[in-house]
Amino acid sequence: MIDGQTQMVGLIGWPVEHSLSPVMHNAAFDALGLNWRYVPLPVPPGQVEAAVRGLAALGFRGANVTVPHKQTVRQMLNSIGPSARHLGAVNTILIVRGEDGSTRLGGYNTDDTGFAGALRMGGYEPEEGRRAVVVGAGGAARAVVFGLLWSGSGEIVVLNRTPQRAEALVSDLRGFSDQGFRLHTLPLTVETLVESARSADLLVNATSVGLWPQSERSIWPESVSLPAHLTVFDLVYRPLETRLLRQARESGANAINGLGMLVRQGAVAFEMWTGEAAPVDVMRAACERALGRV
Ligand code: ATR
């Protein structure tokens, strides 16, 4: 029930109607008996400044931010956390209102810790001496590489269809870690992928390949079986088992789907806003139910 005490958070993006975040967070609020609600907030390009000012004025406690506003929103905030600064993108806003009604807005990025948390939950410990192959060089891949760097992973190879984007990613992130020298790039081809994966411990798909409705697609060729010693993490969670993850399962590799990252990044934001420990199992179950309906 919404009443005079209800605290509001929401998701700023364009479009937002397919997001699982409202279902996930509202299930968490219900499970903890918190009088909070999470609403989708469709904000067209060009309107983000007005939207953020409006959120603060309306007493919202915070928001998530998604495509296409993750970069532009930074200019409207009073402070930017370290991950958001290094990644150049904000996915969570925390709004603190003083007694005099003034507001301070902080911008954070919870994708890197979300990824690292999901990876560990999936049974993979990123550590010295282990080699990761990350396919993709967009915002999602940046969060993955950053999460791996800060978790103490060994060598990281970034493969991308457009090699310049992988090079830009590596040169941007190299400066932020004394482990930067362990970052390399290769153009994405079947040969470079198969060859890199053979000597790796972890393969991450941070591209949109395999995303519904093009669920029959995979970055991995059908003619080669995936090395069984690999952990394969697909950031795509629609469908829950992508073709890549099916290939991984069929070859005996450890397969981790993208739902864990969605839930973990949401859990970090939830804890920031409410100060309560996030009920991650409830959040995951709510997402799985919602995905079952698509
Ligand atoms: P996000 O913020 O979710 O990472 P993005 O910035 O659009 O989204 O990045 C999408 C990633 O998927 C990119 O690495 C893109 O490769 P390019 O940089 O070459 O565009 C990758 N990608 C998308 N479609 C692909 C395809 N058919 N084959 C290989 N890579 C693809």
C-alpha cells in the first residue's frame, strides 16, 4: 500500500518497460516489510537533467540509471564514487535530503561489484595466476574488466569485433590499477577466441550476442567444443540459458548466467538506499518468475 510515508526510488532510462528492476526491488521491499516502492521512469534523451532535478525535488531517495543516460547523468550530481568515475558511467543515484530540504546527489556504479559477487557465487574465485578472456568492449565489458582487476584476477584479455574499442577500454582502465600491465587486447575472430579460451580459466560474454530474440546466436563456434575446464559467464540473461551457456553445459564447463550480476548490482543499490541487507534470494526468485513470463 502506498501512503504518506512511502519512500520512492525508480529507474531512469529510455526505454525502461522491459526492465526487471521494478519487480526485483519491489519484491525485496515487500519481503523486508519496507514501505518503499520502485517505479519505472521513462526519460527521453535530452530530458535527463529535468528528470534528476525532479527526483530530488519530489523527495525520491534515489534511482537506478540505464541506457542512454549513464554517462550524461554524471554532470547533474554533487559527487561521483570511485567505480562510477573510473567506468565513466553511473547506474545508481543516492539522494540525501537535509533538514532544510536541500539535497545532495551521489552517483555510483554497482556493476563491477555486482559482476565480481556473481562470479564468486558461481564458484569462480578471480585470483593471481588465473586468466580471463572478456569478449566485448562496451559499458558492460568495462564493468567486468574493472571488477576482475579489483578482485585481484591475473591476466585479462579483451577481445572485440571493433579492435579500437577494446584498445580504448584497456588504455582507460590500465591507469587505475597497478595490475594494468596484465591487460591485453585482440581482435575478435573465431581463431583468437578459441585460442585464447584454451589457455584461460574464465570466458565472459559481455556482448549482446545471444540476446533474445536472437537467442540462436553464440560467440562460440558450433564446430569446436568449449574447453571443459572453463568457467563461462554470459552477461545476457534473456534467455536464462543462452546458446553459449548451453554449449558450456554440454561440454562440462561451469556455466553462470547473467541474472546473478543483475541481482548483485541491484542488491548493492538496495543496501545503499535503505541501509538494510538485501534479500538476494527473494530478488533472484522475483526475476526468474518475471523471465518465465516473457
Ligand atoms: P553495453 O553497454 O551493454 O556493453 P554496447 O556499448 O553497445 O553495450 O556494447 C555492445 C558490445 O557487444 C560491443 O562490444 C559490440 O562490439 P563492437 O564494439 O564491435 O560494436 C558487441 N557486439 C554486438 N553485436 C555483436 C556481434 N554481432 N558480434 C560481435 N560483437 C558484437
